[in-house]
Amino acid sequence: RLRSAPVTVRFVTNTTKESKRDLLERLTGLGFDVAEHEIFTSLTAARNLLEQQRVRPLLLVDDKALPDFTGIGTDNPNAVVVGLAPEHFHYEMMNRAFR
């Protein structure tokens, strides 16, 4: 019914553990008619902000989320993006983030 209505359809989530591609596969596997550009995540918002501010992040996100940051420079970081990624929260990484 939404597809035939004069509205824009978006699938919105605050997950930081999966890339848009993974979410797309899961949603289509559940029978949803969805395109990748219709998915908006907190990682999408973070990427948009990184591009607008032209910063280079240290990405403390789950490895499955990294594809959403393809093409974003991460050399000599001057910002930190934090997602649900407990495996990255250890002394060495926290030291890097604080620096």
C-alpha cells in the first residue's frame, strides 16, 4: 500500500553492527521490496557528517559495518566514530581514540 501512495519510503534503523548491504539482504530475504538507497542507518548519518566536515575518522565499529565507510580516508585520524563493537574497546584502541 505504501508503494502505491504518494510518499517516500525509507527503512530507518539505529543499528551500527551491520552494513546497508547486509541489512538489504536480510530485508529482501524476509520478503520486503526494498532498495539500498531506501535504507537509512546511524552509520549513514555518521558517514554523511564525516563527508560534510571533511574529517578522517578512527572507526570503532564492527567489522561488518566497515563497508559503509568505503572511500572515507582514515589515515592520521582527527575524529572518532563509535559503534557497537566491544572487540575494539581495549586499552590500545582507547589510547588511539583519545589521542
